Amino acid sequence: MGIIKPEAQRAFFADHSGNAELLKLFLNGFDISFACERHLSNTTVYAYILKPEDFMRESFGFDKEMLLVYSPFSQMESRSIQAIDELYRVYPFAGRVDTLTCFFMSDDSEVESWIKASASNEAMRILIPFSSQEAAANKSDQWYIRNKLRKYFFGLDLFGYTLPLNDDSYFFGRQQIVARYIDSIKRGEDRGIFGLRKTGKTSLLFKLQRVVSEQKLGEMFFYDCKSPMLRKLHSHELLGEIYRDICTRLGFAPAPGTDEIAVVRNLTAAVKKSASKTPRLIIVFDEIEYISFIAPMDEHWKREFVDFWQTIWSIQSSCRNLVFIVSGVNASVSEMDSVVVGGRKIQNPLFGIVQSEYLQGLSNDECASMIKSLGRRMGLKFEYDAVKFLYEQYGGHPMLTRLSCSKLNMYFGEENRPITIDLKLVQQRMPEINSDLVYYFRHVISELQEFYPEEYEMFEMLACGQIADFVELSKALELTRHLYHYGLIENDPSGLPRVKLPVAAAFVADELAKKEGRKAAYKLIAPGERRAWVARRIKSIIQDMRQLEAAIAQSNAPCKLFGDHSFPEGDKLMEVPEVDSEITFVAFINTFNRCFVESIESYGKSIGKGRYFWEDIARAYPSLYDVLYRIKVYRHAQDHLQLTPQFQRDYQAFRLEDTSGFHDTREQLFAIEQRLLDALLVGVQMELNNLV
């Protein structure tokens, strides 16, 4: 049973004893730690801070204190709900109370029906309504509030929200990024925020808009450049739109003139004049690609991009109160030092004046907080391993993570809750969930494919398992930097590139396979090209292995591969054929095992180390060791009738992974050869990079 804290009793309830009687219902699960009367939005409300008891925290995920608002009027009006929104922005409620849920009590006996029917309740915050008559009648019922919460929470889908967040109710994490951008606004610095679709860029911009307003840092103007009404404007027309918006917001009388010169003159004057009204003018251009030199739909922006930003930059040079923020897929619009306009190369006016940042997925902790907080309100208790698995699958991408949880929620009726969501349950449902999310996978990477096709092809290459080609091309072409920035790929502890968003990679690989008429996601070299490809790949392996040996010698690394001599039978390597049968596979695997595995083991024995391969090489060259061990396992499976339990498990796992999607034996065997050759080349290159 909860209590009214002494400080609240002294400061408020001593003079409002009638309110204390009304609040007895809420003592069945909460302490009342603060109370006050407030006049907001042209109405009077009583506001209370409720501290949940442990069983309420555990049952419904109340990690913070809760807000209870009481409207002492017999007829509901929208201003009471507006007052709630204001309370969340003022002391002592801001930052202290839960933003997702609010208890609301009214003297209107039909308050619950009013809230359900009211258009003013379109906000994402969950209002739990009580009439004062209801509260008085059930004050002794210890289960009444819990049953009411179950009614409102367990039938909701708090995960299934895909629009940008225009309040703080569902805003998780990103606090450090918000702080950095607010600091830049205060200092008058231009910023850029970039990333894949639905990573939360627009939600972040809306959050900045709220903070700017609350802290009275300036006036923020938001322009969605993807909007047809905006992107179809010419540069001077968009500048005119900005000018009129400033005049309207700040109460200036618009000056006449709509031609280019008049617009620039008027806008400059308005920005200068605004300094007396507000500290900063912050102009946000979201989806900047649509009005840039890579505009996909409106050709005039490819010509007018330079004029537009030269004007903005010129005004900013003389009016330091003007700040802008651009948002898009990647920072190319500000990274390129020059652009081609009308066949002439012209300096990019955005180059060097925008400090950019990439918005990736939520961190592991932020993702866990989101899943658990929303899940517990809905009667879903996610175990640690289940949350970790979801994070690994979706890389913390907020929308994909929420939607996957939304799909999970659909499998359970309200009557069975609360229910525990464990790892096994999530893994069982994952194929079905991902099949339902195909549209969203396409949506997330669509702009990457549309605006930056070369980067998309690189991701496509890695998604299809062509790691060696990915590594080789990434050396010559700067096509992977943004993929790392997006959070689509990362390096494993050994430096090997890998996909950070497995579900997106699986989708991309499947799409390419369908396009090319393949059944398997992994892309095999075409039959007529295999002989030449194998020869080229082996030649590259030999060259890079020689370089690695030289680098080891030059660095005086204590762990050599083959001793003072190189690997044996190098000439026989070049004779290895494309694998098209069991016979050619045996020749391939035996030759590679003798050259690279047995030669290392022989050198280890010569210096008195019987476990040189297993311990020294594994520790010193982990990327190379992984593929050499794989070769060794395959060779043992061919030459030994019985394998040790460990070798048997590893062989089955390797074989399943390497031949997945292929049913013809010949194709399976070549798939193993192709994967091993690629992995060996990449392993050598990774170790070489670590030494050079």
C-alpha cells in the first residue's frame, strides 16, 4: 500500500484534504511524492507525481515516476489535455516523469468515452482515464488500477509506429547527439545529419525543434525537400518561401518583389532584422538529395543547387544568426569540393562549411531499453538473450526492431499476458517475421540504391558472400566509407568486413538472386568462367602470401608461417583445377592442405612446438588461421573414415554453410572451392593489413 510522502502532505494536502480522499485509489500501487495546482492552457489542473511500488514497476515497466493530472470540472474540454502536454515541459515534471503514460482523472463521468472519441487524443502518449466518481467507488479495490492498466496496455501495439516521432513519448536514446547539435546551434555552426531511411533522422530533427523551442534558442523552420510542392520550386522560389515563412513567424510585413534579386534582398534584410526578435534562425532541409546536384526527379536543381547555396552562404556570411541543418542519405552533397554545372566545374558552396554526422542504429543498451520499456507495457517480458538476438539481427535499426517486435506481439492474445519472450521463441518466429517485413527492408535501402548505386553494389557484393572482391575493390575505390558510416557493415575483431544488418543483407542477396535467376543467395562464378577465375584467384593468393611472408620477416614478428623457406609445391597450386567432381575436389583440398597447413605444422615440429599451428598461428594470425583450419577439416573429412567429435561437428557446420542453397553435387563442391579460395585471399590480406 502506498503513502502520501510527508513533504507532499505538508506542501499541498494540508490545504487540499478533499484531493487526498480522491487519490486513495492510486495508493494501491503508488506513493504520492509531489502535488501542486497549476494554471495552464487557460484551465486549472491538479498535478501529482506518483512513485510506483516494486510490483507495479515489474508488472508494467514503470521505470520512472508517473504523472497524474486531475481536472476538477464536470465537462471535459480539450484544454485539459493541452495542459498535460505543457506539464511535461516544465519543472518538476520535465525529465522526471514517464513520458509514455499519464493517468488522467476528471469530474466528468464520461471522461473515458470523451478521450476515446476525441481528436485531441491523437498524440502517441497513452492516457489512462478515470472519473472522480469511479476513483471514489473503487478506492479499496487493490486490483482496480492493475486491471485498468491491463485493459489499456495489453490491447495496444506500442511497437507498430512508423512515422517520425513528434513528441518525446517514444524517443529513445540519441541524447548525446541531441546535445551536440544544440551546442552547434548555440555557437552558430552548420550541421548535417545523414543515414539510411528510418534510422530516426527526422525524429531527431523534431526533437531538436522541441528543445530549441523549450530553451528559447531561436526559431526553427523545417523543409521536407522530398515534398513535390517544395522540390518543384526553383531556387529563388524556395528562397522566397523561406522569406515569407520568416515574416509570418516573426510578424514582419513582407516586402514586394518576387524576382531573384528582390527575393535575395528581402531575405537578407529579414534575417538581419530577426536578430532583434530571436537569437537564431535555424533552417532545416530534410531529404537534401532532392534539391541537389544528384536530384533524381527535378532536373533544374542540378543547375540551381549552386545558386541556392551560394545565396544561403552569402547571407550567412553577413548575418551570423542564421544556421542551417541538412539531412539526407550521405554527406556527398557537402563532401565534394566541386560540382559540374552546364559542363563547367564549379566549387561546391556546401564544401567545408557543414560538420556532418551519421545516425546509425540505436546502441545495444538503447535498443534494450526501447524493447523492454514498450514490451512490458504490453505484457511482453523480453529476456536478455532475445533482446540481444534482435539487436544483432537488425543492427539496432529502430524501425525494423520495433516492427519485428510488433509482429511478435500479434502472436499472443491479451488473455495470456504477461508472457515471457525468450530466445527460442524469437528464433522460431524470425523467418515468418522477416517475410512480413520485406517491404520495409526495401524501404530502408531504397535511397541508397537510387542515389548511390555504386555503394549499393558494394553492399550487394558483401551481402552475396563475395568478400574477397569486396576487399579488393574497396582498396581501389572509395565506395565503402559510407557503408561503414551507415552502420550497414563493420569489421570483425580480426579486421574482416562483415554485414552489421544481417536481415537487410539477406534481403539484398535474395533480390539479386531472383534478378539473376539463381536459387541460392550466394553467387557462384558462371560455369564457363570458372577455370579462368580459379587460376586468377590462386595467382592472387600466391602473390599476397609472398607479400605476407616478406612483411612478417621485415617486422621481425616472432611467429613465422613456414620458417626460413616459403610454402612448398607452389607450382602445383597453379595446376589446381576447377572443382567439378569428387576427384578434382580431393586434388584441390589435398594440395592446399599440403602447401599451407602441413607446411606450417612441419615448421612447428622443427622448432619443437607440436601445437604450433593450433596455438601460435591461431593467436598471431587469427584471420588466416580460420580458413586454414577450415581447409584442414575438409581434408580430414576426405581422407579419414572416422573423425573426432569436434572435427565431425565442424565439418557438418562448414559443409552446411558453404553449400547452402545448392542441391547439385557438382555445384556444392565448386561452392566450397570458391568460398575457400575467397576466404584464403581475404585472410592473407587481413593479416597483411595488420602488419603493414
